[in-house]
Amino acid sequence: MKIGFLGTGHITSSIIKGIFKSKLKVNKIYVSPRNKLVSKKLSKKFKKVIISKNNQQLIDFSNWIFLAVTPKVGHRILEDLNFKKNKKIISFISTINLEKLKKYTKNKNITRAIPLPFIGIRKGPIIICPKDKTLKRFFDNLGRTIEIQNEKISKNFWTISSFMAPFYNLMAVISNWLVKRGVNRKSSEQYTRELFLALAQDSMFKNKMTLKQLVGESQTPGGINAQALKELNKKKFYKIQQTVLNSIFKRF
Ligand SMILES: NC(=O)c1ccc[n+]([C@@H]2O[C@H](COP(=O)([O-])OP(=O)(O)OC[C@H]3O[C@@H](n4cnc5c(N)ncnc54)[C@H](OP(=O)(O)O)[C@@H]3O)[C@@H](O)[C@H]2O)c1
């Protein structure tokens, strides 16, 4: 199979790294010349990655084409490209819906997907919409594929993916606090990373419990976790989290 990536930025880079760590058999991966630095780096690292002359060439040479440009660029360039009917298109573009994608590409064989950067280490959920068995099999090699039939529902998952930076920021604030208290940076960061990794892994291990039950289980009445939760609640920390999610949702 030959696949192509229109737009060679962060997410393309992560997926290609994931592919070469997996058992997936791809003959060639065509990438667009932009970004120049990223495409050069990838083609230097992986022999099967070829930088195409232009966007149309990568489409013509590939069986599957992944759209990995920003929405602004997508609106500008997609209509002028020629996607033959036998091509399979997978779009990562956050805010261009299926109807518009079909109109731009004049092709009905389109699936939207939400890969996230840790696909590079073959971890995490990957939403695809609508359901697609072949694509699910492909992405199952790179993480855990979740099929969503309804595009409207899939918008909720796009919204949640905005919480990667806030999650890391929560970790950064904790680590910086430790540094201010005199712990050296290396130990602070290591402790924080280990703590959140263990919490996430433990929550998967205890998957018979709801998340709400986990919140309860991790508190001792009158203990420090109970106090932290109570104070954060009182300061509307979690209400704000919901307000922010609602506001992000409006972008989709
Ligand atoms: N990053 C994520 O975690 C993530 C997750 C899910 C979905 N997505 C979606 O995936 C898309 C790409 O995100 P990203 O984070 O990878 O963005 P990015 O790093 O900015 O990559 C976009 C790429 O498109 C290239 N580009 C610009 N104009 C182009 C053109 N005319 N033809 C071909 N390529 C062109 C850019 O090159 P230059 O640098 O030369 O401009 C850049 O390499 C977005 O729609 C985003 O919503 C991203």
C-alpha cells in the first residue's frame, strides 16, 4: 500500500514514527514538501518516506491520502486538487466537516479521524467517523481505534482533545511548585511524571470502577485529597473546566 500525507507537520510526523514502530506494511509514504525541514528529516530517517514534488503528485501516487493541513490551508487548497474516485481520503482537519470535504474533493470515500501526538508511540485513542473497518484495522496498529458513526457526536471528542495542554500545564504547575520549595528541577519533573503516569495506568487497571468512584476512592475523609478537592470545587475550578469545554465545542 502507498499512502500520502498532505501537510507534513506535527501530526504527520507522529503518525509516520508510529507506523515504523508497528507491524503495518506500507510500500511507500509520500509527504508534501511543506514543511521543508520536517519532510527532509522524515525522509532522511525512513527510506520509504519520499518527498513529492507537489501536493497533486503525492495524491496521484498514493492509494490513501491523509489530509494533515490546518483548516485555513484546507479551505484554500483542497478544491484545486484532483482526488480520483478510487482514492481513500482520511482527514485530520479539525473544523472542515464531511459535507464540505466531499464537495471540495469531489470524492465520497472520506473518513475523519482524530489522531493525537502519542500515536507516535502507538498509544491512545483514535476516533474515526464514520465507521470504517479497513481504516480501523490500520489505526489499531497505532493505538486504540474508536468508531463513531455520527459526525455530530464526534465533535464532542474533538472538544476533549483540547485538554492536552491544560493537562500538561497541571503537571508543570505542580512541578514548578516543588522547585520553588527547593526540590531540584530533575527530581520535581520525574516525580510529577511518575505520579501522573501511575494514576492514569491505575485508572485503566480499575476499569470496573467509574471515574467518579475513583475520585471517591482516592480520598480519606478529612484527608489532604479531600481538602484539595473541596478547595478547588469552592474556587469553581471544575465549573470553569466545564465552561471552557463548552466554549471549545462551539468551534466545531
Ligand atoms: N497536532 C495534533 O495533535 C492534531 C491532532 C488531531 C488533528 N490535528 C489536525 O491536523 C491538522 C494538522 O495539524 P498539525 O498540528 O500537524 O499542524 P502543523 O504542524 O502546523 O502542520 C501543518 C502542515 O501543513 C503544511 N502546509 C501549509 N500549507 C501547505 C500547503 N499549501 N500544502 C501542503 N502543506 C501545507 C505546513 O507547512 P509550513 O510549516 O511550511 O507552513 C505544515 O507542515 C490540523 O487540521 C489539525 O487540526 C492535529
